[in-house]
Amino acid sequence: MTMRKLFLTGALFGLLWACKPATESGGETRPWEPPVAETVEAAHTLGCADATAEPNQWIAFRRDFTLEAVPQEAPARIAVDSKYWLWVNGELAVFEGGLKRGPNPRDSYFDTVDLKPYLKKGENRIAMLLWYFGKDGFSHHGSGTPQLWFDCPALGEGQWFCRVHPAYGTAVDLPEPNYRLPESSIAFDARKDIEGWQTGSLEGFAPAVTLENTLGALHSRPIPQWKDFGVKDIAFETHPGPESDTLVARLPHNMQMTPVLTVDDPEGGHRIVIETDHAKVGEECLRAEYFTKAGTQEYESLGWLSGERLIITAAHGAKVTALKYRETGYDTTPDGSFSCSDPFFNRFWEKGLRTIYVNSRDNFFDCPDRERAQWWGDIVTILGESFYTYSPSLYYLIRKGIRELCDWQRPDDILFSPIPGNYGVELPCQMLAAVGHYGIWNYYMNTGDLETVAYVFPAVKRYLDTYHIGQDGLVEWHDGDWNWGDWGDNRDMRLLQNLWYVLALQGLSDMADLVGEDGEGGEIWGRMLALRDAVNRVCWTGSCYRYPDYKGETDDRVNALAVLAGVAQREKYEAIFEVLKAEEHASPYMEKYVMEALFAIGHGDYALERERRRYDFMVNHPDHDTLFENWEVGVDGDWDCGSINHAWSGGPLAVFPARMLGVVPEEAGWKRFSVHPDPAIFDECSLSFPTVAGTIAVAYDGKARVLEVTVPEGTTAEVSVPWGNVSRALGPGRHQVKLAGKVVQGPPVPDSNR
């Protein structure tokens, strides 16, 4: 992909420059486009006669067949409840396949796996280990039956055999995971293992039975298979105890991983507990246990855990001689980069990157330990960060979440989250954030995915029609199932709901202009303007925004949202600034909007000062490489009051590029974008990130007053600089614009002035 570079040297304030295709080469980015969706109706699935619907069932499936020749193509479509591991001729082809159920309350996802690289002429064996959760959670809605659907026409018809795997069970002697997690803590007794079952004898196996399909319609997997970073060694420290030894290994970073143990035990039957330092986050999370067999053995515990330290407790008699781990995760790469002259914000960026990654898998998480739940307030925050940080493959996960949000809509037109799952509760402020300017519309502007906008628009419109305007012109109280606005105190809930509704109407109006009926977008925009006027008339006190019946301290959240929703006129900005200096009630969830509002009203310098103060403990903490759930985590030694890895805490990763450097799409898919750096920017700052149109890069040197912008081919950039009338300071003619290395405005400037 070719790029064009624009250099601004001592340029006048407000200069705009449009950059068209050029000949210089630039960085490539992975192409992105919405995947082609496929839906399959299947009447029957396969099951095991000895299996039950009890939680935490593990079933081994085998199919043996003969090929006269390796087929030209061998795509296999596979659906299960709930997860599977696939071997072909003894070679691991899929490590943890399947997605948590489901795209809607009725249906399931299926994977497409290319079997051709694993097949051979003659005898072949396919083996699958199925893990049936058997219970719902905040990220999974079970089908009620452990079952497998396998379709590969290239292999012809054939008989499957199966058996309940006798070595797997539930870790009953460990604390039970909290109700939000559909997974169970796994127990494995190596004395009951089926040695070599993937390719060896079928003794103990019986023909699979045909079941009536309760997976529902099967939808093609909309995201990639997991990235497997491979099995790696890890050093550990041993802490002897009277009955057991505790091994502690520091992982390279917070991650999703499966532990691998090598154990020597002359007798067998000894218990080993497997956990991480995130085994309890306020409530119990996932662990595992292993019972040894006699001799030397290696075991990989397949249910992934998250954390920064792997902790193994081995009963005396079982000696752990080596520890390894397999990191897996979403198939994306941190192609976005940010650096500045302030080490604090560089650390913030790096910790934010890790936080995003460990909160991405089947769906976006609020946290990867306590819940693994797709709360949409959290997801709006992580969505905004994703476009500046990771490769475009992560956009598939956003698209999946948006469609699930609308496909789980209740019969009463209410949207809710987390989904998929069993919660079913509406949090009005989170839902309004999801469907509005910062949610679905932001996704569209970054991707140009018009198909998804058209798909979800009717559901969003139906949901917003459940809100009603009262006599005073404000939104009547929309009483949700959980009227949550933020953690912390002094939440002006009535006003919060009105302002989120303003932003939701903005998004709906923009969507209607694209896919609605003629004039519909204008009508919705008019409703939004009327609501803006009502908020100013009823809720502006002369010095701040407050709902008339609100009795608490002035809420920094609502005053920030009033700016971002376009409610607050410019003449109110300084009064709002005084509010945002005096009030600090927002949790990390809403703090992002406060920071953004401070940049919007011209006080980016104070935004950086406030964020440095509020985030200081978590950003500078030497033992953790992710961002914490709230300001209290770890303070005074209390690590049990929230997760140290929480999706909503990285909001500034979107504010740095969008508000501080002013790099935002002005036309969907980054066909036209702006670069308007804020005067509060650091002495030096650089940003580079992939978009659907190509890689955009900005390099800023405030002391030398040089701004360099790399613009992808076929796009247009509008660029300004924040230095005021620098031609007076530098002298006549001492400003310059270069395009692709050539001066296009102003005379050449001596190097000493650049």
C-alpha cells in the first residue's frame, strides 16, 4: 500500500491540507471486511449414550476411515456444546474449538476447519474431546445436551464412536466458581486416563447415538480461531510445607493460559492443585486439580486460566519437576503504537494494551477471571480503544458483540447485557451508551460496515422507542432492571440517563440517514435537539448541570457528558471546568469521559494532570501489567475489592489519539480523517495504528514545531497545528509544508529552524 507523508514545519494555526494518493510506500495492514455469514439447519446431532446433562461432562469421540486419496479440499464444519479439542491422525488440529453459545437465545456457532493438511492416503483417525459446561453463565447459554455436529462431505459417511472420559470430573474439594462462570473447575485423575485414545484401541467406546438437535440453527464462526503461542518453559520457586509444597512461577505477563506440569510420583494418587494469583477476585474463580498416576507424567489442564503467577500446590509424594504454559488468545496483534516524552503515559499505554488483549476471546470481557462477561458499558470503552491499538482482525469481535446485543433483544424490545448468557437484566445507561455515538456509530465510522448498521438499526430504534419524553421535555425515568450509572458516589442518575439518551439519539439519527426511511434521520435529530434544549432549560443552574431533584454533590460525570453530548454551549465551558477541577466522583469507567470533556473544552493540560493523579497507583504499580477495576484496588493492601484487569479502565487509550492528537475519522472507514493536535500535547509524541484504509502515523515535535503525518493512499487528511501564529515568532516566510518530501507551501526553511 502506498502512503503519502505530510510534514508541517512552523505552520500557521488552522492550516488544513488534503492528502491524495502518492507514490511513497508505507506500512501494510491486514485487510478487513465483514465475514460472509452462513447459517445451517441441522435436524440431528451426535451424542453419547452414557453422558448426562450434569455440568462438566467430558466426552471422547473417534471416527476411523480409509481414503483412497487425499481430497483436494476437506473443510469440516463443527458445532458443539460447549468446547472441543480436535486431533487428526494424532496431530492436534484445533486447540479449544467452538464458541460459547450463542448468537441469539436459540442458536449456536459452528467452526470451519481445514482437515486436508492432516489427512493421508489409507487409514485415518479423527478424535475429538468435547467439554460440556452443563450450566449457564454471564457468557454462555447452554443447549441442555452435550452434543456434536460434524459435517465433512469430503470424508463420506462413517460411524462415530464415543465414551464419557473417565479421568475428567469436577474439582469438588476446591471452592466452587461463582455463578457468573459457566465453566467448572476441572479435576483430572491420571489413574483413569485412556492412554492413546486419539489413535489407539477403541476398547470401551460405543457407537455414538443420534440426538434431536437442540443446538438450534448453526451460524458460521464470525471470529478467528485462537492464536496459540506454543508451549513454553517457566522457572519457579518452591516453598516447602508440612504436607505439600507450593510452587510459584511468574508468567511473562498477564495472560490467558493453560498450565503444563511434569510430575514424578513412584506411587500415584497424590493431589496437585493448579491455580493462579487470580483464583479469587472478590468471589471465587476457576482452579483445577490433578491426581497423579505412578511414574513420570505430563499433564496439560485444558480449561484456560488468567493471571500473572502460576501457583501449584503438590502433596508430598508427587514431585513437580518442570512447569510450562501454553498462552492462547484472540488472533490479533498490537499494531498500534504510542510514545511520548512522558514515561507515565507510555506505561499507561502498555498496560492498556495488555488489558485489552486479556479481555478478548469468545467475547469481550469485563474481566477474565471473576466474570468473563460482555457488559456493554465496558465494551463501549474497549471498542473505542481497539481502533487505535490492535490489528483490524479485532473488529470481528466488536461486530459479533453488536449483532449479539440486538439478536438477544427481549420481546418487550429491551436490550440488555451481558450477553450471551443467563442474566437478562437491563442497565439503561449502559444500553444507551452501546447503541449511541460511542458504541455502534463509532464502530461504523471506523469500519464502514454499513451491513451491520442496517442489520441492527430496527432493534436499536425499537429499544429507544421504549423511552418517553415528559411534560418538561426531559426523558421520563426509564426504570431498568438495574439502574446502574457508575461505581462510586454522587451519581446524578436522572441527568445521566437524559444525557446518554441524547448521545443515543445522535447515533440513531446518523444511522437513520444511512438506512432509515426518508426524513427519519432529520426527525430523530430534531428530537435530540429538543432534548438538548430541555436539559439546558431545566438542569443548568448557572454554574453546573444538576437534575432539579438531585441532592448529592455535583456530579463530574454529567457535566462531562453535557459537553460531549453537545448540550453545553461554549460559554458554559469555564464553569464546567471549575466543576471538573473540584469534583472527582467518577470511577475508571466514567473517568474516560471526564478526560475527553476536558480536552474538548480546551483544558487538556488539566486532563493529563487529573489522569496522572487518579491513575497513579495502578499505572506505577511494579507487580501488575494491566489496569485495575477501581481506584481502591490494592490501596492499603486491599486486593480483594476488584479485578486488577478490567476492560473499562483503559479509556484514555482512545482519548490520547482522538482528543490529544485529534486523529479521528470524518468519513466512514477512514476515507477522510482529521489530525488536530491539542496545545496540551507533550514535547514529543508519536502515534501509528492500522485502519481499514491503511496505516496512519503522526509524529509531533513541539519544541521544533514539526508535525509529520503519514496518510494512506486513497484517503484525505485535514491537518492543523496548535502553535498559534508562529510566523511572527520565526520571522517572515519561516513556515513550510512538505508533501512526500517536497515543499508545497512556503519557502525552504533552514535546518536550524525546523
